[in-house]
Amino acid sequence: MVPEFHDRRDAGRRLAAALASFKASHPLVLALPRGGVPVAFEVARALDADLDLLIVRKLAAPGHPEVGIGAVLDGALARMVLNDAVVKQLRPSPEYVRAEVGRQLEEVARRRRAYLGDTQPIPIGGRTVILVDDGIATGGTVRVALNGIRQADPARLILAVPVAPAETLVALQRECDEIVCLSTPDPFFAVGAHYEIFDQTDDEEVIELMRACRARSPAA
């Protein structure tokens, strides 16, 4: 199998071309760190758009850290999204949920400070918002992110990714107004299998790209 994309920056440039029709609306591009940032950077640069981060942290179930009972989102959202089915099944106490939310919000704040310093989140209400990641597998994190963004009342919400399985995109259609995906391979392997270079995006790269984008952004 020949990978569809060279690296995340290549995928971002190609994704930007597919999103060109949104340029006139001066969209807000939200990147899911860390891997989504190089992709989103190229999208924001091509569309002359504002770029911000959307940090999502899982709320772990008591005694089962691998199980998520929900998530918290950062930035202008600063909200909690619970998985009602899992909460109903496991019945964590309100005290546990409050404590876990507090822990994860602290981590969200730490990461945002590390990536963006004291820069304030860009408001979402009334904007055309494009959520960008480097690819989707099961879609759990993206679903939480879309749900949180929707609650912040954007004018239009678009999910944009280079690669994802078709069945996952079908499941996410009701969460947003439009999905732009360049490739839906079948069979679908791990996201990284569809890139020639899929090394880890480190904190330094995120900081550098966000600094470069904010330096030219009117919303900075």
C-alpha cells in the first residue's frame, strides 16, 4: 500500500485546497493537539484564518482509567461532556466526577499555558468553525470535540481531516454541518499507516506553529 500523504504538512496543504470555498467566511480553525496542529496550521495559513487549539481530556472512570465517562474541553468552550450511557452503567459519585473534572481541567490549563502562554482563547459563537485533526480512527475524541463546539453556538461547524474510515464519518455526520475528508481507504489501517512520515508531533513544534500563526492573525 502506498501512503496517501507524505507528512502532516503535506496533508494540511491538500486539505486546505479542499476547504478553499470557506475562505471568504474568515473561519476559525481549531486544531486537536498535538498531531492535528501541523495539519491545521497549513489550513489556517491557506485560508487566512484564525487558528486556536482545542484540548480534549478524557474523564477516567473510578478504578478503570482506560474507560472514559466523558471529557472536558478547553479554551472558549471550557465545558464538560458526559457519556450518559457509561455514567448510568458505572454510577460514579458526584464527588468523584467533580474531582476528576478538576484534575483534568488543571491539566488542560497547564497544556494551554505551555502551548500559548497567556493568550486568550478565540471566541467561537457566530463563527464558521473548522475542526482539524491528522486523521480519525474510532472518532471518540472528535465526537466529544464536535459536541462541545456545537454548544458554543458556531454559525457553521465543519469537520476536516485527511483520512478516516467511511463508517466513522457516517457516525459523525449528525454532529456537524459538513465533513471534508480527502481519503476513506478500505480497509482502513491505523491513521499513521496512511502517511509516509508520521513521527510524533512534540510540544516545541506545536508552540512554534502556534506562535507563527498568531503573529499574523488579526485575532491574536
